Amino acid sequence: MKKELHPQTRAIRNQLTRTPEREHSSPLFLTSSFVFDNAEQARAMFADEIPGNIYSRYSNPNSNELLEKLNFLEGTEDGITTASGMAAMYCSMAALLKSGDHVLACRSVFGSTHQILTRLFPRFGITHSYVDAAKPETWEQAILPNTKMIFVETPSNPALEIIDLVWLGKLAAKHNVILNVDNCFATPILQNPFKLGAHLVTLSATKYIDGQGRVLGGVVLGNTELIKEVRFFARHTGPALSAFNAWLLSKSLETLHLRMKGHCENALKLAEALQEHPQISKVIYPHLKSHPQFELARRQMTMGGGVFSFELKGGLESGKKFLNSLELISHSPNLGDSRTIAVHPASTTHSKLTEEERQAVGITPGLIRISAGLEYCDDILDDILQALTSAH
């Protein structure tokens, strides 16, 4: 019997069928549409009776390859690709919700996800409730008769709260609701929500999947039945991923496991080095023993992730001085890049939240989020230390 290959190996070796040109790397299919052999084949494809590519808004060989690899890594059954991470988040919810439905979400969600829940969905009669990740005892009582979906991100952005996915999966099954997990920060290398009880896994491929800050992309993965509905929604609303971006993202998966190891090792070293710094009141990282959910994070994630946050004692003004003093580290709203990135969430990524909403999810005026890159760790640390000195 042929040995079953590890998902990491399959993410490298599983490629499109080689063409007569005998290429080693998958070719790029820059085409808006595909031709049919005959009228009957065209009819059968449009009727979903036989597989095949029709139009690149529906599917494309490069997107298909990317999905195949991600399904190996996440352990999911099917999926769709989208033009951005937020398109994936929106499609994963809007495709399965209708007027009168209710969404239960962790309070710590990405700023644009918050805008979907609070400003866009109410237009269509879809309501939501927030619950605190740190208070799981309150979740079950927040589930309403019309609750259709639970949406969470873990680790959360940027407070890095951890939600017990095994427990949450059981809760979702008990109440027959869809569990949708944003796995952007962990990636399938560190955590597989589908294997822990989630029905859908959403990813911003813009972040670690790409890993070099080049392209936008999103993915929704899950069980066949739900993805069928999400695919129908995406097919007719058009948030298609370009073939070029899909090709780049698929190639990036070949190094994802190595890159995540480097990101996580650097993040942990930096977080440990900054814990006792006199200008920092708190360092937040899932695999630090000081993290309130350290044991859960160690159990649920193979490594702690590439993002950590710290709180400056001087608040907003110290945060501004710190960012303005960086010489090596990039000041950017992105994360998951090979280059280390710093951002001030309160004034950028989460600025549309009210002060009360930010406080509720641990986003203080002095909070800085660092996405640890792949540079030599001491060089990253030296830049942080000199910026802290300048911010004093």
C-alpha cells in the first residue's frame, strides 16, 4: 500500500496535471473563460452534472490547486477562494444567513468584521450579540432561538484571547448552530478548527498564506454541504480571486510550515525579552506563561503564533513616539509578512470602534501590536529597544 503523505508534503507536491510542456511549477491560467468540446458538455457543466471550468468567476485551475492544498492542511472537505480576506468573512456569513437570523460572536473581532455585524447586517434584518472570550459561562445563555451562527476568531486581534474550540464545537452542536472560525492568526499549521468541531474555517490569505505582503486573497473552507451554499452565493455576487493571486498563494503554501516556525520562534523570543522592560506594563502572547489562557493555548495551538502585543505605560503619546522612532520595523496595518510590522490598533485597525468598545476587548491607548517577521531576531529586538528609549 502506498504511504499516505503528510499534509505539508502534499501542500508542496500536489499540483495541477502537467501539460505537454512538462513544466515543473504549475502554469498560470490567465483566462476569463474556458471552451467546451461540444454542446452537450457545455449543458452538463452548467447543470453541475460533470466537473470542469466554465468561467474564472466560478473557478479557475489556479484557484482549484490552492483550495486542494488548503483542504489538505485544514482537514476540510471543500472550499472557495475570494478576492480578499474580508470577502471570505462576508461570504461565509451572508451566504448562510437571512432576515431574522441572529449571530453570536466573540467581542474581539477584526474591525471590519465588527462593521459587518453592527452596520451592514442590520440593514438586512440580521442581528448579533457579543460575548466575552474570557467568560465562556455566559455564552450558552446568549444563544437565542433564532441564533444561526457562532463566529469567533482565536487568537483574537489584537488582544490575543484564546477560545476553547473543542468546548465551543460541542456547544454549537448542542444548539444546532454553525460554528465559523477565523483562523487567520494561527493558520492551518498551528491549529485546525474543523478537526476541533468548527463547520467553517475562514482565512485572510493576504496574511500568512501569502507571507510577503504581495497580494490580497481569502478562503472559506468547511464541510461540503455548507460550502455548496457559500459557493452559490460567491458565484453570483462575484468576489472572485484572480488567477495570478491564486497562483502566488498556492506557491506560498510550499513554505508556510517553515515560515510559521520562524515567525513563532521570533515572536516568543521577543515577547520573553520585553516582559521586564520598565516602559511596558504588559506583554501579551499565547505561549507566555503569563498569558491567562496559557494552558489552553498550549493544548490547542502547536506554537504560539507570530503576533504579540504589549502595552506602553505612557499611553497614546508613548505609542506615537514609539512608532515614529522605529528604524527597521515597518509601520503598516498588515501582518503575517516576512518583514516585522508594528501598528497602533486604537488609532488604525480598530479606530472605528468606540472607546468603550475598544476597552471591552483590551485595546488600550498604549497597546502596540507586533507581527514578528523573519529577520534576525536580535535586529528586531534592537529596533524595539531603541524605539522604547526614544519614546520615554
